[in-house]
Amino acid sequence: MSFTIYEPQILNCLFLIFLINPFLYWFSFFFYKIPSLIRLAKYSSRLSLFLLFCYLSLRWLIGHYFPISNLYESLLFLTWFLTFILVIGEQSTKNTIFGAIISPITLMLISFVTLVLPSAMQKINPLVPALQSNWLMMHVTMMLASYAVLLVGTLLSSLYLAISGIFKTKLLTNTLIETDTASKVIEEQSLRLYCMELLDLWSYRLITFGFPILTIGIISGAVWANEAWGSNWSLYPKETWALITWLTFSIYLHTRLIQKASKEKSAKVASVGFSVIWICYLGVNFLGQGLLS
């Protein structure tokens, strides 16, 4: 009972932290010479990760089921996954780039949860019969984990394309630069190329890691569907878009590994995947068609 009373206050604290995070990361990203600001951004992200973990754990203990039964809980779980990737990526690269691109998304998700979704969704209710299955945790967790990993990978590919476009423009304008500034231009170009290589590498790693998780999630969903409804695949919009999502990243890996296409072409395919994931995850739900909606 006490958790229900204080739940709005907990959500407000989470919203406030996620609201501050993007500003801290963007300032620390552009003004990287301020160590205290970088530390504050890191502590803030770790605090939000811990508090959200505690919040979801309390819902699990009170409801006696894994908290991914509706859109409200799945959005919070996706936010936790994204924040987890932010912390791990930041620790691995010793850079604030992960925080700069992930924190705005987590802010939008937590804003949608607290300001748009009806309060009735926040209540802990017993699971409907179709969700009372051991496959619930397996399928939904795998799908949300894959969405989080693939979203970050596609964002890095989009940033790669943006820097690549700016880099090409700079190369055209630098043809008329005076010789006394040539060394500075070469240094800037080398730095851009290094940044692009890192973005491409991490994008490739994340998508390569997220694709098998997505595959496991889709297969487990098919098994669960057969158990619940007697059919592995019913061509509902949600299932169809899950297949489209899988095919999109299959094409990315195909162009990258087999065709040895240019990094820009592969990045364009990955960037398309960003929109495809959101359509599969949220867009289809709002259409209200099919059992999975």
C-alpha cells in the first residue's frame, strides 16, 4: 500500500533526473574541459539506472510477475535498458558520446510514460490469462533488450552519416585554404576520420550483438504464440513488422559482411532501422489491431 501512495513521487524524481541528464551530457560533450560536469553527468546516469531498477523490482515483488505486462512497464524497462547501455558504453569508451545520444531518448520515453499514458496503466493488476506464461519474461525481455541495443547502434550510424556529410563539405571548402593553416586542417580531418571510424565500429558491434537477441525474441514469441493461440505466425501487424525489423538488420549485416559495401551504404540501411524499430514497437500498438496490441 505504501508503494502505491509514494509511486507518483518516485516517478516525479525519476522524471527530474532524466530531465537533467541530457543537459549535463550535452554541456559536457561540447565543453569537455569541465571535469566536474562530466562526473556529474556520469553520477546522474548511474543514479537514474539504480532508481529505475529499484522501482521495477518493487513492482515485481508486489505484483508477483515480471514488470513487462503492458506498455507502461515495457517503456520503463526499455528506458532502463537504454540507460544500462549508456553506462556500459561510457565506461568502455571513456567518452560522453553515448550519454549525448541516448539521454534525449530516455527523456522522451520517461516523459511519455509520466505525462501521456493514463494513470490506470500504472496500477499493478493481475495478469490476463494470455500473459500467464513462462514465455512472457523470455520473449518480451529479449525483444526489449534487442530494441535498446539496435536503437543505439542505429543512432551511431546516423551520427556517422551526419559527420560524413559535414566532412565532405569541409573537404570541398578546404581546397582554397592558405598553406599556413594546412597543418591545422589536416589535423582536424584526421580527428574527424578517427571519430567516424569509432562510430562505425561501435555501431557495427552493437547491431551485430543486438541481431541475435532480436532473433531469439522473435523465435520465443512464435513458440509462445503457438502455446497460447495454436499458431506460430498469424500475420498480425505486430508480427509482420517484427519480421520487417529482422529483415532490415539482416540486410545491414549482409551488405556489411558479404557484399563488403561501403560503410556509408551500410550506415544508411542501419539508419532506416531506427524508424522501423519505433514503428514495430509503438506505431503498430496505437493502431490497435491484432492480439499483440
